[in-house]
Amino acid sequence: MDKKARIYVAGHRGLVGSAILRTLQREGYEHLITRSHAELDLLDAVAVRHFFDQEQPEYVFLAAAFVGGILANSRYRADFIYNNLGIQQNVIGESFRHHVKKLLFLGSTCIYPKEAPQPMREEDLLTSTLEYTNEPYAIAKIAGIKMCESFNLQYGCNYLTVMPTNLYGPGDNFHLENSHVLPAMIRKMHLAKLLRNQDWEALRRDLALRPVSGIDSSDPQSKISQRLEDFGIEPDQLVLWGSGTPLREFMWSEDMAEACIFVMNNVDFAQLRDLCHPEEVRNCHLNVGTGIEHSIAQIAEEVRQVVGFEGKITFDHLHPDGTYRKRTDPSRLARLGWQYTTSIEKGLPQLYQWYCPN
């Protein structure tokens, strides 16, 4: 990408999109195009077409998505498949109509089967049943992969797809009901520490900044305590969902942004096609991860140390664990020349340091 190229970052306020935008700005790209959801609803096909007519982007990072944790995926199944299919349909379709030089679509490792061999390779896609709780989201992301792949094969486009592992970093979603496991754990641990220390001023400030349904930051202490207990947040203990035994892989969002820009600048579909069977080109996406996994219980203990919570951690075995293991095999991207740099031990303190003043 030329430094003066017109680059559209879809989803620039999300975890990955914001990291991509910051990295592009830091690296000196001069013509970056963004729109908030209020300015452009990516589910509105007419509005998306008008936007592409007006801005004529040359490169597109498609990081916009409707996302959430295990609870949100279970509750909002229709929203997850409908919204993500719509966003992908409109952005990829208009990219084709407007002759975008290159597009990078961000998926998720939840595309892989529930019982996929570990570590998960790109070739494992569509080999068996998906994990039930996030099946609608996974199917939408698989459709995005196949849409990019099909445009490449039929029309000679250069649309690439990357599948990040579990990400965390600045700008993460810390909503108690809709966030992913790591930011949810950090916030719960932080609130439990404030309860234990009876720091009601800081606790109310947190609730005012990130509201929790059912309570207001000005409510009596007893009402706030009772509502937080619904989420397992208590002065003497933090109750987390599941058994604590599932293994997860985590990667710093700034590393993911670096990977996306590396792929956009250094990888083409023709290279990835050469890795596939000559008669059946499929699974040309790229895993992006660390290849290192930790149990949820281990991560909880790491978070406890970073936050400084002195209560105990317990696990509620009545709630689902989700997929037991989701370790990626990032060797294909490593062979192309990119590897991560930020360990979980380095990233967790950085995220908590970002969370507290924000």
C-alpha cells in the first residue's frame, strides 16, 4: 500500500479496527477513511453503495462485525448471523463493484469444528460439527471466507482472510453481559477488589462509565452489591462461569493489527492459492495467533495478580465451558514472515493499566 493510498478501515472503533487505525497512522499512511455506525450503517446497502461512490477506497480492512462472548452468542443467535452476513455482503460487494485493489476480511477461530484436532490448521475448516453456542456467528464468518475466496477465483480479485485467535487490548469491550472472557474477567476482578476495599467512589465511577443493567451508579450500596452478585462479583470471592479447565489462546490486539498490515502489504491470494490442491482451491485463509494456550483458571490467577484482588476465585460448573480447546496453528503465516511479539504476561498489565483511567 502506498502511503497516500485511500484506505478504508471498517469497524475502526472496535478492538481490532482501532488498533489497525492507530498502527496505520503511526506508520505514516495519509488518507485513512473511517465512518462511525451513526454515520454509516453497514447493514444499509444503499448507504454503503453511496459511501463507496463518494470515497472510492483502494484498500479495505473489513474489521466491522457484531461480536460478543458466550452469553451474547447464546441469547442473540439471530442477530449474530443476520448482522454479520449483512455487513459482509454489503462491504465485500461494494468493494468488488468499485474495483478495490485489495481487501482484508477478519474472521474468527470459532469457524473451526468443536472437535477439531489441536492445534487447528487452516485445512480443518468444515471437516465436522461447529460448537453450538457460537454456531450462527461461525457460519456467518465462514460465509465471509467463502465469499472472498469465490470472488478471487471467479473474478481474479485479491481478497484475503485472516482468522485471529482470542484478542485483547486497548478499546476492548468490558460489558459484564456481552464481553469476551478476558476483558470480562478483568472488570469483574476489578469490581470485586473495589467491593472488598469498600472503595465506593471508584466503584460508582466505574458503573457510571460502563453501565450495568438493573442498577445505576447512584443507587444504594445494598442494591449495587446485590446486582453485582448476579455476575459472581462479591467482596470475598469472584465466581466465574464453567469449570476453569478449558484452554484458550490470547493475543494482544496491537500484534493483530501489525499482522493485518503485514498481510495487506506482503501477501497475495496467488501465493495462498499455491498452497492448496490445484483442482480444489479452498482454505486459503490465514490463522493469526501465538500457538500458546492457558487454562481459564490459569488466566484468572494471572488477572488476580495484576488487579490485586485478595479474595478467592471459584468456578460455577453449572454454566457451559464452550469449546474445550481452540489453539491455532499459525505456522502458515510464520512461513510468510510474521510472528507475534507480546506475551500474555506482558499484555495483561498493559490492558489493566489502560482500563483503570479509561
